[in-house]
Amino acid sequence: MSIPHTPAQTSQSEVINTISYDISSNDPSFPLPASLAESLLHTLVSHIAEAMFLVNSAGVIEMINPQGAKLFGAPKDKIVGKKLSEFFYRDAQEEYDNLFQGWHMTTETQLNHGPKEVLLKRNDGQPLEVDLSLSCLPASDSNPKAVFIGIMHNLSSHKAEYKELRRLARTDSLTQLANRHAFDEVLQRNWQECVSHGLPLSLVIIDVDYFKSFNDAHGHVQGDECLKRIAQVIQAALPSRHCLAARYGGEEFALILPGCNAHIAEATAMRVQQQINKLSFTAQGLDASVKISVSQGIACERNGQFRTPTALLCAADTALYRAKSDGRDRINLSQ
């Protein structure tokens, strides 16, 4: 228990009495002593999950919490006393040097800002993407000089998570090929790039022959295994890393071949046909005589033959229909 005493004095400063009060009182309205409040604040800053630091008006770091030191990749004594800009790369370094210099000279330069992406130069020399927020604490009776509170978050992990989520959203879960959404997006982008640069763009639509009968006869587990193995063949047949293999829907697949003419597209389709005809399902307990084949339709845009990517897609689909009508296990090139 602590019992401070407040003296009662006369106008001539003579003490005539004292007033005592118990600061251990449970009264929630009773203010905390300044020293205790400061200690609690320091503990809070040290344990908060965010990386926090204080920067003076000259841009020099005066305090940093453990999370901040971890983000900077250095012990506190290697950070405190250095300019914040020293931990940035050239563009941001010049920007914050100028901002603090302008504020220090006029106190009118706007330094407060919300989350802003900055490349942090860690103590080990490795770059780290972070977002930085700065807020000014103006000078006051208890704080004679203005300081800035900085808060940083590591964006690298967030961006990696976002990238993985985006990949999953664009990937067919069974075959691990691109899904229909990704196919549509890539086709539109490749169309614009190829047409604007006068390059050919080919599409191959692939349909597994009699797949429903295969599925009915051998079950969905074997049917899924069949699709996965066909997907592997299709992926391996792509002529370059710029091409895309996608599961178009059900037992249909599609290839986008930017920069590839009809001759290359046809050669790719022949590789797919030959390798699929070699597939053996005996490892899955099926009769080796079970035959798997595919029908394929090809269309190629060159010199404005098709006005839109949809028209190109329809031409490839029509070519596929002809291949199936001709007896399946066929390749048909749109004319």
C-alpha cells in the first residue's frame, strides 16, 4: 500500500494539515500514477504483436520493440540511434530523408500516412516487403518534442499466402492442371498479346473417347485415375513453358499455344495421341485390353482469321466435333 500526503498550506506557505489517500483503492475511476502508467505502456509496447518503433523529428529511431527488432533483423542497439531511412533502399531512402528534413524545417510537411508498401533492408542485407504506417505525436507538456510512431507488418508471408490461394483458385484439384477460370483468363491475355504483335495463337481441344462408358464399367476411382494420367501426358506434351494445359470441363482438356502455328499445334496433338494410346491400366487392376483414346480439334489464329478469342474457341470446338464424328481417336484441324 502506498499513501502519498498532500499538504494543506496557508497563504504564507505554512503547513497546517495533510491529506492522505490510498492509491491501492479499487475505485476504477482513480487515476494510475504516472510512473505505473508508463511502466504498463512500456510492457504493452514490448508484448504487442506488431513491430513498433519511435522516430524523432530528424528521422532517427529512438525506441523499437522486440517484434520490430526481429523484423529489422538486428538487436535493438544496432537499430536505435540510426536513421529510419538507413533501413530502406534508395528510392524510399531519399523519400523519407526529404520528408523528415522538410518536417524538421517547417513542421508543415505531411508525414502521417497509413499502410504503405516499402522494401526494408534488413541488417543481413536481405530485402523484406513490409507495409509502414507513421503517425505523429505532437509536442505537449509531457512530451516536449514531437515524435512519430511507426508500425510495420511483414508482407512477404501475406503475399506468399495470397499467391498460394490464387494458385489453388486457378487449379483443377483432380488433375492439377489449370482450371476453366484460368484457361479463360490466359486465353484473353494471350489473344491480346499475339494479335498485337502479329504472332500466331493455336488452341487444341481434347476429349476422352467413350469416357462415360469407361467410368460406368470401372468406377469413379478408376475414372479419376484415368483423367489424372491423361493430364500428365498432356502437360508433358506442351511445346514450351509459355503454353498452358487446362482441364476444360469433365473429360475435356484444352491447350493454349501462344506463338505456335497450326503445324506446331498439330505436332503437339499427335504427341498427345501417341502417348495416350500407350497408356496401360494394368497397375490399377484393369484388363490390359482396355483402350483409351482421345479426339482433338485444332484452330489457329493467324493474320486476323478470327475476330475474337471466342470465335477461335468455337472453331476448335467444331473441329473436335468433326474428329468425333469421323470415328474418334482423330485429330481435326479447322480450315
